[in-house]
Amino acid sequence: MASGEEDGTVEEKETNNKKRTKGAIATAWLTFYNIAMTAGWLVLAVAMVRYYLQKGTHKGLYRNIARTLKFFQTFALLEVGHCAIGIVRTSVIVTGVQVCSRIFMVWFVTNSIRQIQNEESVILFVVVWTITEITRYSFYTFNLLNHLPYFIKWARYNMFIVMYPLGVIGELLTIHASLPYVRRSGMYSLRLPNKYNVSFDYYYFLIIAMLSYIPLFPQLYFHMLRQRRRVLHGEIVVDKEE
């Protein structure tokens, strides 16, 4: 009987040690990831400020920072994986929608349609994304290190009130500006007849994408407002990465 109890105790200790090891590895990885992403978006911010100070115009700015933007925004796909394997307690669907919508904007709208790259709406959403991501990733980093300054916590849960709508406006205006070029060029579209017997019109897909903001934006925005109320009023413990 005593032997069985001792075996059980040993197994429990081994299980707890494994959990602690996995937790330590996950924390170390998330800390590295968030530091890297904070640094990446800071580099992007510095590049934009430097370009504007040198040129005095936003024209050509997107092309100048495009490679850095595409790299770090695409790298954010790892966040979907973080949710999927459970090292971050956030909905895979919510994270997936947010990350993939941005990747879509970068690769399949702004990068693909060069005629719109000098639109002011492009600079609007890129600036908003940059400010938001610097705040968000620095928040996660300090939280993981257990040294979270209040002003970063405040910025994380207050700045989005203005930044989120501004970013959406920039994205929608950019997609709208791309529509004439997409319609004329027929890019990414598949017309009938073809060997696949499938039709796809990218022009109408973009219109549907714009309409999808109507149900999705309020849900995500009010989700953040609920988090803001809970976190700033101390109703929940802040996750290491949300």
C-alpha cells in the first residue's frame, strides 16, 4: 500500500515537473517572440518617420517599408499556432480572423495593386497598425516579464478605442480605391468557360470583403471593450498574451 502511494507521488511530481518545464519553454518562446515583434514594428516606425522627414511626402513611403511590413505581418501567423496548441488562452477563430485579414490587406490588396500604394488611406492603416502593434507587443513582453508599467497597460486598453476605427476606415478606403483597377485588369479572377468549370470574380470578392466588416467590426470592437472593462477594473487576471 505504501509502495503504491509512493509511486503515485513520484508520478505526480514527474507530471508537475513536465508541466513546469513546458510552461517555462512556452514563456521563454513567447517572450522572445514578443520582443522580436516589438522590435520589428519599432523598426518600421523609425523607417516611416525617417522617410517622411527626408522626402516631405507620403508618396513612395509604402514601397520603402513594404518588405519589412510584409515580413512582420506575415510572421504574425505564428499567433494562430500559439492559440491552436494552447500556450495562449485566446480564441483561434478571433486571432485567425484578425491576422488573416491583415495579411490579406498586405499581400492581396496593397502589394498586388501598385496603383494604390500612394493612397493616403494606405498610410493611415499602416500607421495605425504600427502604433497598435508596438503597444500590444510591448504590453505582452512586459507582462511576461512580470514588470508591466501602468502606462503601457493603459495604452493597450485605451488607444484601440480610436485606433481600431481609424484602421478599419483606412482598410476600407484602400479596398474601395483598388476596385477600379481590379475591375479593369481582371486580376485573380477566373472566367467561364475554363477546364475547371469554376468562376471567380475578385472584384465582387473585394466588395463582399468590405461588407464583411459590418458584422465583424462590432463583434471585435465590443470584445475589446469588454476586455478593457474587466482588465482596468481588476475583474480578471491579464493573460500573458491575448
